[in-house]
Amino acid sequence: MPGHRDGALAGKVATHAEQYAVPVTVVVGTLAAVLLAWRTELPPAALVVLAALPLALVYSYRAALPLLAVVLVLRALVDSSGTQVLTGGAAVAIIALAVVVLGRSPTWVAPFLVLAGYLFTSAWAGAGSHGGSYTYPEALRTISAAAVVVIAVKAPGRLTVRSVAHVVQAIALVPALLALYQFATGTGSINNGAMRASGTLAHENSAAMLFALANLATFALVLDSHRRRWLHAGLLAVFLGAQVATGSIGGLVAAVVMVLTYLSSAAVRRADRTILSLVGVGLAVFAATTSQVGAQRLEEYSGSNSDETSLAWRFEAWTHVLDFWRTNPVWGNGIGSTSSPAVLGGSIPHNEYVRLLAEVGLIGLGATILFGVLLTRSLLRTVHASAYPAASALALAALAGTAVNALAANTMLYSVSFYATLFVLGACWRLAQTAPLLTPAGEDPGQIARRWVTSPGLDGTDR
């Protein structure tokens, strides 16, 4: 069977290529970094550190998950610093951890390298016309976002839905406390007459999306069990207060969509908790929209002079960006190109679908939407046939809120909240693939899961 032997040989070659791709990339990258450091006359100590990086990568494999959590917490603390060395360093650190993980799990090497190649090619294509200072950093940041998913899915270690929620809380806690302080003391930023707080985040809208995700995670923990319920209820009050302090309408809508999506899932749906939760959501929305900052923000959207409203500005900006897209509709104008001053004077589009269309064209936007649809389909299938049905519910809620927020905000450009969202999606998808351990005779896994979800906690144990 020559054809069979040829196919087997090709498969072996592909497997070996995947296994050696990461080590070769690390060695070549290290040599290039050392050479560049030598040519720029950096101190010898820096050369030694760079040369030792591969060893550090090898020994950080088993610590990849906790290290990712630490990096994400630190990244939230430096977001408003404006120091690209810190923010870019965090992106490089995340990519390095992903390289470590891929070195031990080579099945994802090829897709990751293809994505990285595509993004840097897009950045190179747009650099000449729109500036490499806009395109290359965005390519690197987007690759680091994909690296978060790689680590969340492939890194060794035990995950539970509860531990995933705790990581989100850890990322958002200090920014939320500082946002409340800014709101109480009037030390936030003034935007169109409204005082808005952002905590340690660079922008109020970015903070609002992080707090929306923290509200979702904490809400899930409050519903989960009696263990530390009052602590999580207190944290929920903190994150809700911080959400209101940002004055972000889009963030508030995303939070409501997340909670409603979570409540509607069969994994957590119960009449008593649904009714009480809906009442709580209604009261929170009422408080947010009738607060001083909420009323001022609503006035921005519905003021008598429509030319000065935020909504009118968005429509005008989208028109300009769509005109920009038409110059290269299939492949786009390059990742990060819409940030160029030539497009919106240095502003950003406030719509991720329009932005992706202009930057990566129909191909890139179509691939992104297809990935979201396939992920949603996978999560829906596992709601009734997983040892962690609440994981699917949490991921679907985060995905729904992100998709809605992206209609009028730059959701994917909010690095901290986007990293946290991708961590939730990756980790929950990983958990959702875990099938129930026991299957009694005559009963399918779906029946077990539907019975099981009425009582278990988020960590897969009984309450």
C-alpha cells in the first residue's frame, strides 16, 4: 500500500515539524536577541540574561497557569501608567509562557504560528502607509491575547469554575477599590461634564468591561453555595459600585447581558434564583441610570443637540472607517491601522466589527466571527454533557457580553479586560470538555448532567 505508507510518512514528518518548531524558534529568537543586544552595546550582564532565557522558559512550564494569573493582575495595575515597557513587557511575558506550553503541547503550534505570521504580515502591509508604530504593537498585543487562550487551555494544573472566577476577582479588585475611591473623592477624570472613575485602568470603558466580568464571576460565586457567600456578596457590591463609577453605558449593558445569559443557562437555571436575581439586576440598573454620573452619561447619548452626543459621534466615525475599509475590502489595511491619525485623527472607531473590517478585511472579520460561532456551538453542546456544566454557562455569558459591548466600544483593544475575558473563555472551554466520570446503565450523559446541575457547586463537588 504505497499510498498508505506515503501518508504515514507525511504524518510523521508533520509531527516532527510540530515538535521541533518551538525549540528552533526559541533558539533562533534567543540568538537574534543576544546579537541585537551585542550590536547595541548593552552590558554583558544583559547578554547573559538573554542567553539564559530558554532555561527559564523550560522550568516555568508547570507554573504557567499561576504565572499567567500573576501577570494579568500586575498588568491591570500598570494599565494607566502609559509606560510601553511595562505593558509591552507583560505581552511578551504572556507570549513566552505560551511558547513554553506549546513546547510541551505541540498540537497547537501550527495554528499559533500561522496566526502570528498572518498578524505580522498584516502589520507589515499596513506599516508603510499608516505607520509601523501603530501596526506592529497591535500585532504583538493580539498575539499575546491568543497566547492567553493557549495557556488557559493547555497549561498543566487543576482548574475549576470557582478558581477561574477567583482569578477574575483578583485582577479586578484593586482597580475597583481605587475606582470607588476616585468616585467618592471626585478625583476621577472629567468627560463632557461627567466625573468618571477608571481605577488603575487607562480608560473608563476598559474598566467598565473588567468590572462587568468581575460582576459576572462574583455573581456566579454568590449563587454557587453557602461557602463564603457573604464575602462574595460584599465583593459584588464593590464591583457593582465600581461599575457605576465608570459611567460607561456600554459596560453596564454588557454586565446585564452577561448576568441574564448566565441565568438563562440550563446549567444554573432555577425559578427562585432567577426571580431574585432579576429583581437585583433591575434595582442595580435603576440605581446606575439614576445616579448623577449615569444621568449625565445618558444625557450625552440623548441630548437635544444630536451633533454633540456620543452616539452621533460614533455614527460619524463608523462612516469614516467604512470609507477607509473600502480602499482594501478583502484583506484590510493592516492590523492597528485605524489608530493612525489619518483615519480618525488618532481616535478609535468604538465598534470592533467595523474596526476589524477596516484593519483585517472581510477575511479577518469573517474568521473572527466564525471562531465565535464555533466556540458558542461547542459550549452549548457541553452544557448537558460535562462534569462542569456551569463552565459552559460562564463562558457563554462572557462571550455574549463581549459581543454586545463590541457593537459600540473597542472591546478587544481594552487589553486587561480582553485578557481576562479570553482567560475565562479558554479555561471554561477546557473544563467544559470534561465528561462526567460515571454513567449508570441505561442513562445517557445528558440525563446525568441535567440531574446533576441542580445540586453541585462550581468546583464539581456537592454543595
